[in-house]
Amino acid sequence: MKRALVVGLQDYPNGQSLSGCTNDAIEMAKRLERHESGDKNFDVACVYGNCSRGDLKASIDKCFEDTAETALFYFAGHGMSDQYGEHIVTTDEADLSLSEILVIVNNSKCRNKVVILDSCFSGAMGNQNSPSNTAAIESGVTILTACTRQQVAMECKGHGVFTTLLLAALDGEAADLMGNITPGAIYAFIDKSLGAWGQRPVFKTNVMAFSPLRKVKPPIDVQILQNLAVYFQAEDSPYALDPSYEYTNTQSTDKNIRIMKELQKLERVGLVIPCGTEHMYYAAMESKSCQLTAVGRHYWRLAKEKRI
């Protein structure tokens, strides 16, 4: 079982309302509820617009109770920092400290615990409340935040800047060649994309292996990945080509044309490169070869071990 609590609070009093948090939460819930194929993903509980401190605390408790495979908490809304630490702010003008949320998450018996915060000063999540700024997260916990402990999280065009990139990552921009989207890949995508903005995402984790948060259609057919172990006898062995692999050549054969098309697809996703020339076409016409890249060797090993 996978369970998620998605919260977007923006109806704050005294002129402090935000504009994009409800939109962010609605879109986030859509991504988590279903994989791209339409298959069921997370059971999602949603809180939009406004919520009291007590209700939010109870919802977080419920999200991380029992022993779910994965429990995820997403929050978009105001954050604050004072002499007592950092907090997320509820619309009854109360606050819930990040350290209090961390206790709930750390004590959870769920196998994977994920916290994603799009709020100001959220980079403090997971830290001990001390000058050392040391992270203190238990096994199975992953934290991804919009900004550092000292920064504010920005909005743009009706969405949080961070969540806009998060949604793109979940739509497939952070997918691996199997179509899996993990927290680590999401962070790498957002970190690279936020270069032009004055906020930096923060990523903290204590896991042995990432569990995918969503799956999308792989950029290349799995059967082609499995054929890596067929075409390349060893991970450092080249695959010899000749003019019979090029479909425009009179010497071409149907079998070799099919193999060449697969090798070209593997080249496009960075697993194969031609040897001694820039293009696979010339590698074939000049009877050269192609070889696996470093990433290609990784997927070759997976294919050889029948792990894909």
C-alpha cells in the first residue's frame, strides 16, 4: 500500500494569501494517484485552501501510521523561521514545527517515508534543532525541499517555482530508461533546472535503495534493453558493423537492418556510441563498430543478470 497526504494552503488571513498552492496540490495529487499508464499508484488524501494546525497534525499522523510500503507528505504553503526553529504555517495563523513533523516521520513504521515541502525555510526539515545544522533522519526517510534553511520559496504564474519543476519531473523528465521516477532523480532534475533562480533545493535521505514515486512509459522498449546482452558478448566488447546494416545499401539484410535500428535507438538514449566516427551510418558503411557507454555497460549488466 502507498499512501500520500497532499496539502496546498493559500487562504491565509491579513493579506498573506498565496496564489499557487492549491493549484500545486491539485496537480501533485493527480500525478501521485495514477501512473502514466493509468494504473493505481498512491491512495491520496487532499487538503486544499485552508486547514487548522490541529487538523493538519492529525492528517500527518494518519498518513504515517501503520506499516504502508510508502507514505508521502507534500506541503505547499507558508513557512516561517524564528528563534525556536522553522515551521510550516496553517491558515488559522498557527504553526507546526518541522522538528515536530520529523518526530512523526522518524517514528513511523512505514517502509519508505517521503516528505516534500514547497515552503520558505523548508531546507531545515530533517535537521537537529541546534547550531550544528546536522541532519537526523532515521532509516527509510527521504526529504526534498524547495529551498535552503535561509531561503524563501518563490511563486511564478500561479505555481510554485519548485513544484512546477517537480511536476515536470513526475511527468517523465526525471524518468530512467525503465520509466521509474525516484526521489534522487527528481532532485537531480530540479537542482539542474533551478540554476537561473535564487533558490536551491535541498535533498536528504537515509535509504538503501530508492522506491519509485511514479512510473511512465520508458523512452526505449524494454526488449531492446534486454538485447544489449545479445548484441554485446561482454560489456567492453565492440559490436562489428558493415554495409549490410545500412538499409539504403544494396547489401543490406532484413535481420541486420532490424539490429541497426535497435542500436540507433540505444545510441539516442546514450547507451551506445559508434567507434572511430561520429555517426552510426558511417560506422556501418565503413565497416567499423559501436560500443557501450558507461551507462550502457550498467544496463548490459542488468540485462545479463536478467534484472530487466
